[in-house]
Amino acid sequence: MGSPGPGPQTVTVRRRRRRSSYQTREALTGFLFLSPSFVFLTAFVFIPLLYLMYVSQLHWNLISTSSYVGLNNYAHLFHDAYFTSTVRNTIVFTAGVMVLTLPTAFAAAFLLNMRLRERTFYRSAFLAPYVFPLVASGIVWTLMLQPQEGVVNWFLSLFGIAGPPWLNSGTWAMVAIVLVTSWQYFGFYTLIFLSGLQGVPRDVLEAADVDGVSGARRIWSVTLPMMSSSLFFATVILVIQSFQVFTQVFVMTGGGPDSATTTIVFYLYQEAFQFFQMGTAATVAVLLLMSLVVLTLLQLLASRRWVYYES
Amino acid sequence: MKTFLTRVGVVAMSGAMLATTALVGSSQAAAARKPVTIQFWYGLGGTLEGYVQKMVDRFNASHPGIKVEALYQGSYSGGGPEQQKLLTAIASGSVPAVAQMEANSIAPFAAAGALLPLDSLMKHSSWDQAGDFLHGMLPSGSWKGVQYAIPFNRSVPVLFYNAQMFHKAGIGSPPATWPELAKDAKLLTHGSGKNKVYGFDVLPDWWPWESWTLSSGGKILNAAKNKALFDSAQAVAPMVIQQQLVKEGYAKVYAGSNYWTEDKTDFATGKTAMYPGSPGDIAQLDTQFTPSVRANWRIAFMPTMPGEKLVVPPGGGNAVIFRKAPKAQQQAAWVFMQWFTAPAQQVWWSEHTGYLPVTGAAVDSAAYQKYLKTHPQGRVVIAELKHQGVMPLNTHYVQMLQFVEQGIQGVFDELKPVQATMHGVAQRIDQVMSGG
Amino acid sequence: MSRRVWRTYVGPNVARLVLILVAAAVIFPFYWILIGSVEPNNAVLVSPPHLWPVAVHLSNFVKAWRAAPFGIYYVNSLFVTSAIVFGQVITCALAAYALTFIRMPFKGLLFFLVLVGLMSPEQVSVVPVFLEMHDLGWINTYQALIIPFLGSAFGIFLLRQSFRSIPPSLIEAARIDGAPHWRTLVGIVVPNTRPAFITLIVLNSIFHYNDLFWPLMFTNTDNVRTLPIGLDMFFGSQEGLVPWNQMMAADVFIVIPMFLLFFFAQRYLVEGVVSTGIK
């Protein structure tokens, strides 16, 4: 049967084939582009995490023979008041850093957005601590927070305030670590908010003005919603950063006094290298990661309700 | 061969000891081809680091067959960076030949079989035989009856006091007991605000705590070393007394990680009349002394509870050799360790750092006796060595000390009730020791 | 007072006053470090603090420099940091491009994995990575300091945010013209998101340059060690004197390269963060 040429059906098939081979090629290029990153992430992040999941089921001090204990480490941690207190400390720390950093950074960004001539100077000043090694700032702040000879309490005394004992007291040591962390990060979050503010279109603000909405009300009901996505980004990153707090604790308090400033990652480190309990340390690592994943997913879900994306 | 042996100065007096000769002989044979390079990991930073390097330079200059690379690995304190590095190094198998190790930390490493037993080597050594070391210098390096470490930089806690202040307050002699110390501290405290002079600075650290507990008739652990006993009323009595002094304003306590440095500075500048510290502190004190304190500082034994025997813990570090290091390196490491403990080196090290000489031969040497004439306080420290006790080491001991230090901070920084706090610490470590 | 007067004169000056006070508080520690770095050690910790040095001992800097082989550490720090960040720019740009512009399966899952990587602190992975490095024979080498960081979850995350601000139509137009993906990346995406790249370079340089934990764990000898280890050496033991003044001098010379990088890059930083799709 003579056929004059490819009928309409054949054309469709061929086109589909072409499209699917195009799709395959696209996908292959995609995987090729991803492969360098994923080779390294797999080797040095994912495999170590899987390995830790395995180690979390062992009783092991890293150098002696290990024994398999199943989920005992998990069960043990859930009943360990000390571990619970490190979780509590981490949450208190995170909340403290957020409460202190986010509003001040927003206020600073708001003032910087007034476009004063010398704003570069302020911006650089605010960001300077972010450039400084955490190890060094931890040490310097420890000296500055000395109750007697420290600069901070001297300054407070100028206003007739008797400075607190800072690192000598459980409550104040936590306050000190929160303060130092906020000092370090404040400029970075100011920068994020500043860029968010600069993304708020002027005409929207002016329109609000015309409608008689100004001052605090304008910030609350116009500016903040317009930059909600940078608030969201800042919150997510700050939560992750705060949950991973280690160096400040390591340098300034060693987790003390007592265990008042022992946070999750510091505890993990202690279990592994000071207490010779690799299994417990791995368990803490797994739990930390799981809770961060859950927390971030929750934030993502919640963000659908309040984050405004300009499109 | 002969010149080499003389220079090594190790086997000279024990020519009859076949094993050692073979040992050094073989390392010598290897050395003839190529010097053995060994890594020595240590954890003394700051000023002390310079002295470690000087010692090693001297060793290398006098031992052409061996090259010691002395490598700083972060602080060697219990749970410090050097310990983490050793753990990971042993786990992976890339170990140094020899390392400094904190005096209380031997157990987990020895129990894991990571360390080379030294007994047979020591038997053939000219000054590192068991009987050569001063009282109490060896137990912290042994585990289940096997010696794995020999003393490197060692100290014991002592009480520093200011004789001039004591004289002014009408006190004739330093306190021998905690109640006496409390009474003296009250008499010594005066002034207020910036000019306040305290009678006593507390050292909120596990190291003096070992002495507080054992010198009050208390025990740290039971005989089987699996249950904590340090929370008894008897054992915590010195802490109760010190906390009371803090509460009443007669004693000062620093928190944060600098408490020790702060105590030293207070004492050197006349802001406190007494503090418990280490003879190794003298290096720092010396740079900070005001003229009147320089003329009047003295050392006394650590206080006890009335009628109880004085027991002081070993402090500082020991040196160990690793089992996984190649044989030639182990032999070279042993040569180095023996050189370090030889009298001439011990005297030099002690004079420069304030750490104690570790062998009787070093203390009796003319050089050290001469040093003691100009540094009479050293005699007190040497005398206190008779009271150096044996700590109940087990594989959880370092962990226990960390828990204890948290408890101590709760007691002194936050003024928590002493016995209840230490009871909590005891329960925590009991749980760990019972395998929970 | 009219609103105009407020807006033009009073408002900015109130803002100025507040900003000056905050800036002064934020940079005071640096000023204090500078003073301390030239003073004798016993003058560092005094109350009231010296707002002007009691004596200028520039020898503190010389002593601090000699306290550790800082020359070698400097070279190592700069080399290791540049190598890491150079590698990250390449791997992250490719990955972020794929996750943004290429249609492919499992994208959601792969991005989720990147997020997991973002949440894992180095204290978590140090032990397994150490064992890997040992098997590769890389303990105490530059490889151990550089290679584990060549993939950066944070970098992918940051660049992806920024890439999303590029109109997809721009990419599609180039693709229809027959440009392969790599040329679109180099020719269109990179030039349009330069500030985001500079932001990535600055932030990750700061992080790796200042990191103490990793180099301390993975190096044993001076020839591969980095600056923060030199800083750590001032505090090796409770039983020795801590030379605070020298430590502060060391702080000063350690921080200089990052301050310079930051100074030259800072005008891009705001843009960089703007472009990461945060607006």
C-alpha cells in the first residue's frame, strides 16, 4: 500500500520522540551540572550523616570495640534531664538572639534607608563584627565582661548601674552569649533588611501617605508586609545559625556555669571528645538534624500564610 | 657507636642490659642510614610552648640519629583539643610516636590498647626505673598494673599566701586546715570597692577539688571504682566552708574560662592574700608581682579538714608512646623520653617552667639544690610530694571530672546548695559508670 | 512643626544620632583591641579602661608574630580560603543553574537535600570525614582543608535565590537561539547576578578564613596550618601567662585581609543580598 508520505500521526510520534529525547538531554545536562556539588556533598555531608545514623545505634568510644545497642541511645537521651536542659538552653538562646537581633537590625536598616550621605560608614561599622573571627571575639568579650575590671560594667557604672556578674551567673552567662552573638550577626541582618527595604517600591509608600497612612502604622501595615520575604529568609537562616551555636560557648563559658549555657552542638562535642561517648554524640547529631529539617519545613509552611512574593 | 651512646646518654650506665643495647643498637643501625623522624604532640601553649621547643631543639642537636618534630596540638587539658586529636588519630591509625597526656586521662586510651606498655623498657633504663621516680609520680600513668606513661610536666596543688598580709593581720603561720583558712580569710579581708583585698580566691576547678575531697577523709569513688562517694557531708565540707566565705564576702571567685589567670593576677597584685594554685603558676606571677608581693609570697601545703590526712592529686601531664607507631619510631621515642627525664634536663625544665623535677636524682643533683637555695619555696612543693595520692582512675574519670567541674561552678558561681549539687553530679556519673 | 521640616531636618538628624551611637557601641570592642594591642600586658585589664594607650609598645606585634609561624599560616590561610571559594563558585553556580533553569526530574528532592546540607554543622560530620580522610591518606594535607568544602549547600542556596530573579524568558530566548546551557550560564546569568557571586565569595571567605575547628582537627604540622590555630596558641595552658596584648596584636594582623576584602566588596553586598530574591 502506497503511502504518500508520513501521515499526521507519524508526525506527532516523531515530534513526541524528539521532545522526549530533548527532555532526556535536558535532564542529563541538569544532572551533569549538579554532579560536582553532589559528589562533594555526598562524600562529605550525606555519607557522614548516614554513617552517624549507624553510629547512633552503637555504644562506642571511637577507639575501643563497639557494641550494637539499637535505639537505646535515643531512649536514653529522651530520659536524660541533662540532654533536655541542653535543648532548653538552645531554644532560649535562639529565641534570645532572634528577639535581640531582628528588631534592632530592622530598625537600623530603616534608619540606613533614609539615605544619609555617610550611610556607607554606618553600614561598614555594623558589619565589622561579622568579619571578625568568632574565636577572637569570644575571648575579647570574655575580658570585656569581667565583673570587676571589665569595660562593660565600668560603662554601666557611669550610669549608676551595678553591672551583673555576667559569666559568673547561669542566667547572665546566657544573656552574655546572646549579646555577643547578636553583636556579631547584627550587621549581616541589617544588610538583609536593608536590601528588603530597598525593594519596597516608593510609589506604594507614597500612595499610603496620600491615604493618610504614615509613621508607625505605615511601617506595620505597608513596609513590613512588602518585605516579608526578607524577614522570612532572615528568620530561617538565623534559626539554623542559632541552633548550631558552638564557638561562642566553647570559648566563653565552656558550657557553664554548671550547665547553664550547654547548647546542643556543644553537648554533642562534649559527648564525642570529652566523655568518649561516640554513640550518644551521633544520636544527638541525628536528632539535631531531624529537628532542624522539621523546623524549617514548618517555617516554609507557615510562610505561605504571611510571606508576600512580588511577582 | 660509642660516641653516639655517650651522647644519647641513655645506655651508658646499663651496658649489661642486652635488651636495651639491642634496642638502641638497632635504632642506631637505622640511624646510620637515615635519621628516624618522630612526631611529638604536646599541648602547652603560650610561654611554655617556647620551653618545650627549646628542649626539643637541644635534643635534636645532641642526637643526630633522631629528629623529634614537636607539634603543638591545642591544649592537653582533659577534653581539650589535643585529646580529641589523639582520639581521631588512634581511630584512624595515623598516630604520632609520642605525646603529652593529661595526668588523669590515661584510662580510656590504655583500655583501648592504644598505648605501648613501658615496664620492660623502664626496667633497663638508667634513670627511669620505677624506683627512680619521686613518690606519686607513676600511678597516674598506669592502668591495671601496667605502666603506660612516664611523668613529663608535673605539679601538685599548693596554697600561695602573702606573708606580709598575714603579719599585718596578726596571723603567725599559714592555715593548715579549712576552718583555719576561713578564720584567717576573715582577718585578712579589708577595704571595699576597688580597693578591697580578699582573704582568699577560690579556684573553681576539678584539680584542687580532688584535694578538697581526699583531704577531708572523703572518697571520690568506692573501692570497685563504679560508684561516686564524693557527695558525702564529709567530702563536701571544704566546699561548704569556701562557699560560706564567698557568700560573706571574704573570698573571691571568677567564672568564665579565665578563672585561673584571674586568681594569679589577684595574688600577684596584692588583691588577695591566698589562693590555691600550681607551682607552674610562678612563671606568670613573676611577670605580674608588685614589689611588696614579690618580697612576701610564700607557698604552703594545701589545707585539710581537721585531723585528716593531706592528699594532693597529681597535676600536669605525662608522656606516652603509641602502640601503632612503627617500631623504629617507638624506640626513638623512648630515647627521647629518657633524655627528657634525665637529671640535667629535668633541672633545666623545672627552673624555667616551675614544673617539678620528677626523679630523685634530679632533686638531689647539685644544680637543683643550688636552685633551691635561691628559690626556697620550691622546698615546700618538693616536701608536699610525699602526700601525692593515687586517683581512682577508670575509663569514665575524665568525664566525671567535667561533671564535677560543672557542679563546682554551680556551687561557687551560682551559690547552689553544696551537697545537693554534688549529689546530682554523683548520680549523673553513677548512671554513666553503670553503663546507662 | 510641619511634616516637611520634620522630614528634611529633624528626622535625618535624629536618625544620624541614633546611628552614630549604635555604630560607636558596635565598633568599641575593635577600638579596645587596638589600644590593648600596643599596651603592656598588665595595662590591658584595668578599670576604668584606657581610652588612650598608657604606652605604645609596637614590639607586641613583633612578639605576637613570632609566637607562631604566622608567615606560613598567612600563606596557608589565604591559599586554602581562595581554593575553597574558587571551587565553590564553580560547583555552586552549576548546581544553582540546574536547580533554577533546567527542567529535570527530582528537582524538589535534590533541593531538599541541599537544605539538609545547610543544616549540618561541621562538628557533626568531623568524625566520619576524618576517617575518610585517613583512608585517602589526606590527614595533614591541604586536601583535607579544601576538598570537603568544595560543595557548599549555603552557596547553592544563595545563588539559586539570586538566579530566580532573572526572567526565565531571557534564558529561553538564548536557548532558542541555540546557546548551550553552559554559555547561558556564563554569558547571561553570571553577568546579571555578579553581586550575588561577590556576596558568596565574601561570606564564605570570612567563614573559612576564620574557622578554627576544622584546621585544628585535620592538621598536625605548621606547614599546612592556618591563622586561627596561631591565635589558639596563646591559650594553650591554664598554667602559663596569657599575653593578652600580644593576642590582641595578633587579632589585628589576622583580621586585615578579610577587612580589606570586605571593604572593597561591601558596596556589592547590599545589591548581592537584594538580588538573592529576598525582596
